[in-house]
Amino acid sequence: MRLSPRALLGRLPFRARLAAAFCGLFLLAGIALLAFVVLLARYGTEQQVEGIAVTYGDAPSGPATPFEPAHPTRPDRAPTALNDVAMIQKVDQTVQAVQDTALRQMVLWSAVGLLITAFLAGLLGWWLAGRALRPVASMTEAARRISEQNMYQRLALTGPDDELHRLADTFDTMLDRLEKSFESQRRFVANASHELKTPLAVQRTSLQVGLADPLPDGLADVREDLLTANREAEQLINALLLLARSDRGLETTESVDLAATARLVTAELAPQAAENGVHLDLDADTPLAVPGDPVLLRHLLTNLMRNAIQYNHPGGHVRGRLDARTVTVTNTGPHVPAERIPELFEPFRRLDRDRTAATGHGLGLSIAASIAEAHHATLTAHPGTEGGLALTLRFP
């Protein structure tokens, strides 16, 4: 498909378009100036030619004019009227030829000079555009570095109080509001989770002490149901606390051996995998050391492996593999539509409950993604070849 010149120009970077505008404006102004000069030159030469007189006969005393004979005309060689007309036409043709040649040379070399100057003007425009857009480039780089984990950073643009400076100040003001909002949300989640853990602990103790054995028929099942609900609520609160902690980012880091951590997590989850009838396999022979928080990284691998075990089917398998800077966890299970995969990384979002485990709160992958982002890693997912998901955790 052919693009129009306007569409093609619209695809150029702003700096290139600005330089092209400088060059085009200079070229148009030069063409207008050249046309004005050519018209004035032609008009001026025509006026000068009309003022030139051609005379014959006895020459007056004094120097000869350009078109007067240098010696007196002899009577026997007096020009006739026909000769006068021919001479005048020849002079006119000569003057016209000289005039046209001069104009052509002037237009030719003026056009060459104009093109060279327009090219130099384009280079100068490119340089000036770069100088003018340098604050915008610094603002763009600063905005790329600012994320939810380091919202304390600001553009802090220096220089005169112009449009760019006011734009940077507006952006910094918006970051101030966003930072306060995020910090308020994190404090609320952390405080609410801490406040809810205390009554849950009291409820669990009351259930265990007040409904201790021996119990009348039927109350034992009620006690177990209440204790199960209590444990699930406590797990939810712990997950919210972990999510709030990972969202705050990392304060200190240390070198963590992910291979050893993965082997420890696999050993802890082996009973759950056996209970669900899922085969758990880990290939962690390649050492992988990354800087980070060991507790958060352990929760990250635990959530990935537990999610692969829970959302599986009896007789399925879970495979974990570590290589250079990458951790891959694949599992079997029902097919996961590719368009619904982004939903799995949102809190409290799950797919259908027709899998091995109907427990969970839909926080596993969202917590894993938050911990990965805190460690500047990327967590991606795509449908597995045998159903289920293939999760890839890539460290920088």
C-alpha cells in the first residue's frame, strides 16, 4: 500500500519533521527571493537597453559611444535606412542574448547555491531541534525510570521558566499525588491485614478450646468446618500482607541461590502434589544466583509451583527448569485461552473451578508478578502444548 507524502511525513520522528520544516521554509523563502531578484534584474536590463542610442553620420567630437562608429562615415559609404534597421535588430538580438545568458547563469548558480544552503539549513535545523528537544529527551528518560517501586524520583527540570519547565513541574506534581495514593493504599492493606489477624487468632483459639473433645455428635464436623474457614481467612490475610510487602519494593538485597531455593520449594510441595495425583519434576542442575530478597523469592517460586499443582488434573505433571537467568514452570491441565491469560495476573481472578483444587483466593500469580517486578524480572505466561500454562520468569 502506497502512503501519501503527508502520511509518510507523519511517520518521521518529531526532530526530523522539525528539521524538514526548517529546510522547507528556507527553501521556499530562497525561491521567492530568487524569483524577485530575477524579475527585477530582467526589468532593470530592459530599461537600460531602451536608453542606449545607436547613431550614424558625422561623429561628434569626443570619445565614441559603444555603438557609434570609431571613425567618421564617408559620404560614399553612407548607410541606407535598410542597413540601419538591420544593424539595430542585430544590436537588439545581441543584447537580448547577453541578457538571457546572464539571467540563465544567475538562475543556475543561484539555484545551486540555494540547494546547498537549504541542505546546510536542514543540518542546522536538525541540530537546533536536538538542542530544543534535549529537555524533552531527559524528561522521557526520567519518566521511564520512574515506576511504582521508585515513585519518589522526580524530573526536577532546571532552566528558565518556560513551557517545558512548567510541563515538568506539572508532571512532578502528578507524581506527588500518585505516590501519596499508592502509599496510602499500601498502608491500608498492611494495617487492615494486621488488624484482621488478631481476631482470627482469637477465633481459632476459642474454637480449639471451647470445642475440645469429647463433643456431642455433629459438633466435630462443625468445628472442623469453622477451623477450615479460619485457616483460609488467615491464608488470605497472609497473602495480602505478602502482596503489600512486595509492592513496597526491596530495601536490601543479597545474593540468592535460586537452584537451592527451587529444590527446597519442590520438597515442601511434594506431599501436596502426591495428594492431588500430580507428578512433580525439577531440573535445577544449573546454578542461578540473583540479587534479591530470599524470603520473597522463595514465595515467588512457591506460588508458581503451587499454582501449577492446584490447577492441574489427576495424573498430570508439573515441570520446573532453571537455566541462565530464566526459570520455567509448565504444567498440564485444561486448555487456557490465550486472551484470558492477562486476567490470571490480576488479584482475585481465577478461571473455572473444574480443576483438581477448588481452594485458593486467586492471589498466587498476582503476588508472583509483584515479587518479580520488585526484582526487576519479567513473568510471562502462554498456553502449554499439553494444556495448562507455561510460566517463564526471566531475570535481567
